[in-house]
Amino acid sequence: MRVLIANVYYPPIAFGGATIVAEQTTTLLSKMPGVKCLVLCLDAVRLRAGAFLTRYVWNGVDVVATSSSAVPGCLSYKRNGIASLNRTIIDQFRPDVALIHCIQDFGAQFVIDLFESGIPVAIFFHDAWWICEQQFMINSSGAYCFQTAIDFNVCRYCVNDIHQTRTRDIYLRSIVNRAAARLFPSTFFKDLHINSGIVAEHSIVVKNGVLPPTNSPSRKAVLQGESSSIVRFGFLGGLGPVKGAALIESVFKTLPRTDYELVCVDNFTNLGRKTAGFSSWRCTGTLRIRAGFTQQTIDDFYDEIDILLCPSQWKESFGLAVREALIRHKWVIVTSAGGIAEDVIPGVNGTVIPLVPHPEYLRDAVLDCFDKDWSVYRNPHARKVRTFVEQTEELYCILLDLTERQAGR
């Protein structure tokens, strides 16, 4: 089975949960008997003038990266120029099936080429890009719009040109509904899309997996009996409006405790640059900004914290970081924001706070974390967190079924 996989980023550019899912599942798929994978992505670092393709191998998988500057001025949701480059790759690789992850800025025109070549396509919905021009359903005020079904009478107040938005929707919706399968990481996200006009048939919940912790003897020895007099909070959501950075900053700069460390991850270092905004943060305890990590160094970060802060301000499709923390016996503080809270049991493995832009709920949840010995905490439901191996096995069965259905026509 020859599988074509597309995602806007791919390692060595490791940015965002969708990229992690795409990389991990692709690597595992490629090791299955009879499976050959090829990845299409954008070259997000080495911008070049004109059309340019770079081919390389990552963890045994062939990758073709397109210069993101290849088609200046083209509609970002189409990208005809990139599609024409991909058409050559598709013709040469001759896939049996395609799995599409996040393709913002990559464009969807090449998906039509897959259809016309008779290749069954599965689309994995990691965010709301296919139904929302703002991608994360954040309105013009910078807040989540709380629509449960997309209504353009509401959208018209957030976009520059509602007619262009309708044109975009018709184009992308036709592609989505033509796909052989639609995959969603949570029941919440599946329901949102079906309520918004995406066909229910062959729309499937495929929960994301996570990389389990490394259980090396040396690491166990280091962690065994380790305790600290301070509480260590971690945040890896970045400074954008959707992950709750403003709430965290407002809470910790006035927190009536000093016996803590706030560890913030600058994910942009994985793209070769730094986020300037963290330098202006102030807190009453110790603030530490650390570089982004990869799946190879993921345990280094989680070993540095006791509690993961995820006060998301949009209803997440899944929440990969939450599951990474849960499987590593870390307490989580999350908002009641769609898929992000689906595996959190309040008072057992985390704290769930309302999805509101007010800091008092996060403040109370943070203060409740003090005066506890987090070195002895264990999540009783850690074994229930899904791994990438389990997710990949399900994806393999779905993709194989699509190829068999196509062959049986």
C-alpha cells in the first residue's frame, strides 16, 4: 500500500500538535509490512523565489518540501502553483491512498488532483480550517465565537469580505464532502463539522495518540524520590490568543506566592527564531523561558514540571499536550474547551475551569496546587491514554479499507 501524506510542516520543522501526529503516525505506518509512505509539506524556513522542491529522508520516510513562496498572490486555500508541483510528485509516486492533515498555506487544489486520479482520500481535521476562515473560530474581538454550527450571518462580522468567505466555503466543503473518509480526533469536533454541513457518512472519530514516557533505568533512578520545595508550572501554548497566554500572565504577575517556577516553552525556536513577547512577562516567583522540544526530548520538559497549564480560549479539537502530561503523571489545569478536557477527570487527574476570559478561575486552580507533594502524585488513569502505536494501527485499517473499496469498484 503506497500512502501519500500531506501536512503543512514536517520534521526537521517540528511545530504544532498536528505535525507531531503526522510525523509519529507516518513513521510507524512506514514500518508496517507492505507500506510505502511519501510526505508532502512546505519548506517553512528556506524561503526561495519561484518554484522549488527539496527532497530528503526523515526517519526512513521520503519527504518532498515545496518552497512556500512558490505562488505569491494565490488564494491560500487553493495554491494552484503548489498543486501543479505536487501533481508531478503524485504522478511519479502513484499512491494507492492519501491522508491529508493540516494544509493551511499549502492549499487544497492538489486534493482535487488526487480525486481526479482515482485516489481515495482521507482528511484528518486537526483544526477548523476547512469550515472557518479564521482557522480556530476566533472572532474579530479575539475570543472564541462559540458557534456549534457555522452560520455566515455570524461570520460576516469577523471576515473582510463575506462573499469571498462564501466562495471559500463552497470550494472547501465540496472537497471535504467528496473525500472517501473524514477523520476527527474527538467526538466534539466531529459533531461541530457535521452540524456545519459536512456529511456524516464515513466521518470517523480517530483519537490522537501520544508518545509514552521513556522508562529507562537511568531516568527512573533520577526521578525516584525526587521532591522539590517549589511547585513547577509549565506552559507550552505560545503567545497567540487561543492558548490562554494572557490569562497565565495576568495570574502569575500578581500571585500571592513566590515558591514556584513558571516554565514557558518558546516553540518558535523549532522554526529557527525566538518569541520576543515572553521577555516582558513578570511573575512573583521564578520565570524561566526554555527552548522548544522535540519528540526525542519531550521527557526533558515534562520532568521539569509538576502541573501543565492549558487554559485554552478556543474549543480544541483534541489537546495533545494534555494527554502527554496525563500519561506522564502530571496534573493538568484545562478549560472546558471541547476535546481538550475529554480525558480529564476533575479532582482525579486535573482541574477543569470554565472557558471564560477572566483570570479568577485559573488563579484559584493554581493556588490549589500549592502545599502538595507532587513528587508522589500518580494519575490512576494514565494507562487509558492512547499511544501513537494504537492510533497508527487504526489509521492503517482505515486506509487499507479505502484502498480495498477503491479496488472493488
